[in-house]
Amino acid sequence: MKRIETAIPDVVLLEPKVFGDARGFFYESWNKSTLAALGIHVDFVQDNHSKSQRGVLRGLHYQIEQAQGKLVRCTAGEVYDVAVDLRKSSPAFGKWVGFTLSAENKRLAWIPPGFAHGFCVTSDSAEFLYKTTDYYAPEHERCLLWNDPALEIQWPLNGPPTLAAKDQAGLPLTQCPTFP
């Protein structure tokens, strides 16, 4: 697996070695030892899987307690994935990084605890899988406003996104609880 740095050093893209032939392909999408060799030392406790249609935007979610690190990937279709640094002690506080994850490129992304995370679907539909380092705790879930003007996230949307009620009600960064 190859480690690819992003504009925010703690957010990392991972490119697996893919073995393909006339039958299809095979790749290892997660191996604890491989991640550790790449500097990512984590234990996962939960897997999540979502399916969404073109124009759906999910996020920007985080848990203020029981903060989750996420290893994310798109197994069908394509998404534009975004992570926003909410760690006040970080030089990248309030900055975001975005990239395309797809079934075709087979890349994964490591989003550490302390980040808000979201994605929008850029194909007809997409399936999104992610491992988390802590359990989902709805009482601690928060939502950073996906289109906060202060963030200037360049979502690749053709028109308004399809949002859940909680994502429509997200708060701007200036009003969101953040991490030390």
C-alpha cells in the first residue's frame, strides 16, 4: 500500500496494490500491520456502509466525545470526500482537504479523530464503506455546516445537494464545538 500525503498532513490517502487479470481484481483494503508501517496506528471497532444517489451530500459529521477516526473508501461509483480540521491546536484548524474516492481508483482515506467528515456523490449512485475507531454515539454527534462560507469548500455539485435534516441544520465553524 502506498501512502499519499494531502495538504493536511494528518489526513492521508492510501493506494492499495491491486492485482488484476481477466477474471477481475484483488486487493487488500485493510491490514493493521500495513497501516502501522505507514504510520497509522489504530484499532477499529465498527464498520459502516451507505448507498446514496447522485447529488446526495452527507456531512460534515463528527463526534465531540468518542471522536472517531475513519478509514473510508468508495466501493461502487464515485464520491468527493472532504475532511475539515477541528483541532484548535492544529496549524490546519478550520482548513479542509478534498479528494475523489471511487470504485475505479480504489483509494482509501484516513481521517483522524478531530476532523469533521463528509462526502457528496458524483456518480449515478455510490456505495461508501468506512471503519471507525470508536462507536457511533448519537448524543455526541455534531454537524458542521456543509456550505459554511468561511470554509469555502468547493463541492463538485450541479445544483443544490440532497441533504438530511441534520445536515441542513449544521452549524458554521464559529458556532461549532471543536477539539483542543
